Amino acid sequence: MATTHFRHQLHLHRSQLRRGALLLGVLGLLLPTAAVAQRKPDRNRKGQIKGITVNNLPAYDDRWFHPGLYVALSGTRYFVEQSDFYIQQRNVSANSITSASFGVGVIGDVRLGDYKSPFILRFAPGVTFSSRQVEFKPLAGYPRDADSIVTQEVVSTVIQFPLMLKYQSDRRRNTRLYMIAGLNPILTVGNRRDDGKRNILRQTDSDLAIEYGFGFDFFYPLFKFAPELRFSHGLRNVLVPQNDVFSRSLQGLTTNSVTLYINIQN
């Protein structure tokens, strides 16, 4: 059923969170073992060499600016708030469907303070190709067939301008954990409306989202690899009011997503 309470605005689907956390964990376990660079002997209590300590990019934090690129894979959806018209009908449900999105962009990290400072200011503009769906279908007890279930899809190309504050832990050999949070202004530059019946629902051309997440820095001989899991919650109602039955059934739509970022920097 549609979301009716404000507490659902920050609701995250458990299946999405589990899948994202599992993927991030697997990357965290596998990637550190692949790097080989400057080597220092690691000895046990008896003084015997028991392994090799990797020391990649030892002067990385001495630089104040780090450029990079990212690829983003998202699970995204609307949170739905129904209208009075929807409540009065009481014979149809509006359910948001999670869809996949893909994005690419550039990264610019600026260190705040000296080389020991844990704070990084990140600007990461990019382009995202997103799809969100709302399914309208009769409630139990009403006639239901394939023609009675209607899916409205909003497919759009957006430009994002996230400004994030990153807090990173001390580096331990070639691994570092960080947390990140900030605001993301979003501008829609294109909407696909191929199917007149399927693409009736409209959203505004701009949005503003609050984002937060965490990730790992893995240092390699020539670059830094950073998988990151980030959660995004739209702050604006993006529904465009119209006179069709779908728009009249809804009072508000807000965007929400869970995104896995693959960041590469030098």
C-alpha cells in the first residue's frame, strides 16, 4: 500500500540494504589482497619474516587535491503519499516499485586543513539515467485482471551536483574507512515519454536530496579504489499535478535510493 506517515520518509528496504552491504563487504575482503608495491618485512616474535606489508602511495595524503571518476549503480523508487481522491475511492492501491539506475561522474576532493586533517570536501557532479515506477491496481475484493493493473513509469536523465563532507579514519597500511554526508541538488535534463499510456505521470525538473553513507579506501600502486554505499532521500515533492486519474490519486512523491559507488582516484 502507499506510504501515509512521515516516518516512512526515511524508510529503507531491508533487502536493498542487505544486498548493498553484502556486496560492499565482499569487495572489502577481496580487494586489499590484490595490491603489491613497496614492501617491508613483517616479522613475528622470534624475528622471522612471516609476510609482506604493502605500502602503496605513501605520500597520498600530502596532496591537498585529488581528482577521480566514479560509476554508480542504484536501486531507486518513489515514496508515495496519497490524496483525498485516492482515499475516497478505496478500491485501488498505489505501490512504488524499485527500479535500477546507472550513473557516471567526476570527483574532486579537497583536504580541509593540514595533511593530518580527517575532513575532506567532495564535489562530484555526474549524470544519472533513472527509472521509477508506480503501480496502480485494484484492492482485494475488487475485480482484478491484467488490464486493471496499470504501471506508470518516469524515465529521466538527470545531472547531479552533490557537495559532500567526508570524514576519514587513520590509514592502516592500505585500508581506510570513511563516512560521508551532504546535499545533492538534482536537475532533470530529459524525460522519455515513448508510451502515452505508461508515461502519463510527471515529476518536476529539479529536486534536492540529503545523502549519507560510508565506504572504504583501498590504496594501490597507481590509484586509490573506494567502494561506497550511500543512501539518498529527496526533500521535495516532485509530483507535477495534472487532471489525470493517476496524478489526482497522489498528493506527493519523494525520491529515495540506495547507491553503490565505485570511486577511482589518483
